[in-house]
Amino acid sequence: MARFQLLIIGDEILSGRRSDRHFAAAQSRLHQHGHTIASAHYLPDQPQELIATFRRTLAANANVISFGGIGATPDDHTRQALAMAADVPLEQHGEAARLIHERFGAAALPYRIHMADFPAGSSLIPNPVNQVAGAFFRNHALLPGFPEMAWPMLDWVLEQHYEDGVRDTVLSLIVPDAREGELVGLMDEVVLRNPGIAFSSLPSYGNERHPGPHIEFSVTGSPEAAAKAMNELQEGLARLQHVWQTSSPPAD
């Protein structure tokens, strides 16, 4: 299972002029391939902030999916920022340039052709909509901001550059009328004994899936680790005279 950092770039997202749709789409696609999101960052069209972010992700050898900022207008800085962060030149990719000339003819010059400029050493990510490619560089996928282009390009990246992973097992239960403050000790005990699992406690006053006040507990990990942690949680709840009902995570 691979973990990915999402970079969703654009002043229009931060200002509210457009709503982000990439997070949910990426989450669904990664889950289908057995991968997960490690973090997500919303970034402005600001070169220095983009350079600093890419320096951090490159140093961490992170898997990165970046949406936006690879066009040819003055507010598009993603391609240049990644090249500067990696300390490599921004070079015209021959195949990307050919595709742009083929698609736009004489209108490829003088501006559209700059969309073929990528960090030296990049490979291309095919764009099935208008053939203006994205780039793949050191596990960083540079995708356009347009969802209808970006999402099939992301599908291609996951199929071509990554093997499908094995999803973690998620086990959940609901404890009606429980109070978190009274169960923190039990939670600490379960987490301490099971360092390989992720644990969550989600209190609620009631929702569509489970009406009435309750806490939803979940453990995530390998099948064996999740089963062991859930068994210990249930034993602890029984000692404290709490009843519970099993639950399933929301559908994708």
C-alpha cells in the first residue's frame, strides 16, 4: 500500500471562487487501488510557497499528486517550482511539444508551447482530453486543474507507475450513550498494546447511520492486528458494562 500527499493548487480554491473536487476523486481512486492519502495541502499560486513544498516532498521521497498550475498563463507556477525545488533545469519535452503542435497547429506558438516545459528527466502523463500532457518526476505527478482531464490522467498514473496495494482492514463498533472521558483509559490501553494499528474515536449526537448519542470506535491495520485490537476493545467495554453493536465504515 502506497501513501500519497495531495497538493491542490490555485488561488481560486482558497478564495472560494471554485470548490475543490479533487480530494474526493483522488481518495476514491486511491482506495480502489489499495492506496491511501497521507496528507492533503491547499496551496496558493505563489512560487516560493510551491518551491518550499516541493523541496519538502522531494526530500521525503514522497508520492505526490499535484492538481493545477501547469498551464501557460502567468499564474501557473507548478512546473517551474518543481524544477527549482529539484535543482534541475526546466526543459522542453520533445514529445510533449510535438503533441501540442499537433493539437493546436500555428496557435501552439508563442504561448501554448510552454506547457511542454517540464523538469529535466520527466516522463509524460497522457491527457486523453486535449493531448496536453502532464509530467511524472521523482514520484511527483503533475496534473491539470481541470477535473475532466486530471482524473483519467490520475487513473493512468496509478495503473502505470504503482502496483495495487492491499487495503488495511477496518473494524468498527458503536457504543450507545457512551462518554469519551470515561473511556480514555481503555483507549490508551488498547493503543499501547497494539502499536501497529490506527485507532479512532468519533463521538456523535446522532446521524443518519446511527441515530442517538453514541461513540463510534474504529481500528485499522492488518487483518490479524485489527482483530486483536478489536477483541481487546470489546473485552474492555464488557468489563466497564458497556454494550455495543458492530458497525461498517461508510461505503466509498
